Amino acid sequence: MQDRQDKGDLLRYRKTIQKLVSQYVPKGKSLDEMLGELAEKWNPLYETEQKRNLVEDVNALVRDFVRPIRRSFRVKPPDSNRIHALAEQLAASKNLVKIKKKELLVRYIELCVVLCLGAEQ
């Protein structure tokens, strides 16, 4: 009985994540394409290696931020409002305070959170 409920919960979780992907990613584009486009827009650096390092640092921050709360989302999957609130919270952190294009950064973080929650690409 519990096993059937667990499978149902997992299925509901996956459907919710796929719904979030469809809300954030326009038809004809992939999650990776959107992440790449947004990274180009919010990242203020010109040097290729520094630019890549900053993107990886932001990605690592998102992964570290999402990891402890991911289990709670298995019980009650997040909606777009919750994802947005988490992204704004992270974008306002002292680690990202120097990035000026906050709206684009928040959008990028939202997509990273969805990816960390298990979105198939």
C-alpha cells in the first residue's frame, strides 16, 4: 500500500516539475538553451574564463541552496510562486549582490532550481 502511494507521489512530483519547465521554457527551446541565453544577459564579465567561472559559481550556489529543501518538495511539489520566491531570496544574498541585472539573474536561478529539482532536458 505504501509503495503504491510513494509511486503516486513521485509521479505527481515529476508532472509538477514538467509543468514548471513548460511555464519557464518557451516551445522550441530547451532548458539548457534558456540557461545559456540568460547567462549571457545577466553576467557582466567580458573575459571568457571569468564569465564561465561566475556561471559555475552561481550554479553551485543554487545546487547548495536547493539540496536541503529538495526532500520537502517531494511531499509537496513547489509551484512557480515558490520557485520565484526562492530565486529572489538567493539573488538577494551577499554572494550575488554585485550582479546588477537582478531580473535576469532571478529568471536564471528559477530555471536552475527547476533543473536541480529533476527536470529532464
